Amino acid sequence: MTTATATAQPLVTKWSCRFRGATVEDLDPPAALSLNPSDAISLALLSAFEREYTHLTIVDATTRALLGYLSIPHLQSLLDSGKVKPEDQLSAAMNRFQRRGRTYRVITMETPLEELEAFFRGGVADGPWKQEFAVITDEKRRFVLGVATVQDLEEFVKRRPE
């Protein structure tokens, strides 16, 4: 697995002027809630609803390595369709990260919001959202610090004058 830490050319969008040097830390993302693949789906639902989270990270119980994520809206649709049950393990519903052959962009608290927007838009200025969320880690990707969503970025822009 390889990682990328920055874009060569900054993406210029209609929001760029509102960021004015702000970083992911300025979004004030809540601390990550990481669960294990063996945890019950019911625990994930309860934990997410208590904190109003839409995405949870899934980590290895022993090494704490990031394995994947859980989208709560998707999980709810799996439950509604009967594909999973509340007592099933998260491994039955989680989205696993592909470790081989993919380049992952490292998103840290110091990542400029222009880069975060570029990540969400797949590098296309003012294009549609390609990613719903970003996992925020430390620079060496040892620890999951939080999750930033497109909605977090949209709320930040709404609060900033033009």
C-alpha cells in the first residue's frame, strides 16, 4: 500500500477563497469511534446514534490497524432489507480498505481544507463528491484521530464570509 500526502497543484474551486489557510483541525472534528470486526452491529448502531456519527472506523482488535469503515445509512439499509441482523458481527457489514495496489491520501489535522475538498471531489474542481468522508490520522498513520465528512466541510463554508 502506498500513500500520498499532498497534491502537486492546489485545486481551485468556488470555496477556495473561504478556506484562507484553514486546516482539518479547524473543522473541529469529533474524536473517532473505532470498533472491532467482532463487535455486534447493535453496538455500532447504538454508539453512532448516541454521538450522531454517520461513519465509524473498524480497527483490528489486537494491532489497532485500520481495516475499514462502516457507513451507518448503508448499515441501516442492510438491516431493513434483512441482509444482516443486529446480533451479527460488524465484519458482515463493514467496507474493507483495499490494502494492495491503491494509493491512499494521508489526511491529518494539518491537512489544508483545499486538499480535503480535492480529496472529496476526486481532484475535479467543483465536481461532484466522490468520497463521503475522510479518516483523519497522525502523519505516520498509526492512530485514527477522527473522521471528517463532506457535511463538515459544507458547514465550515457556510459559517465563513466570502
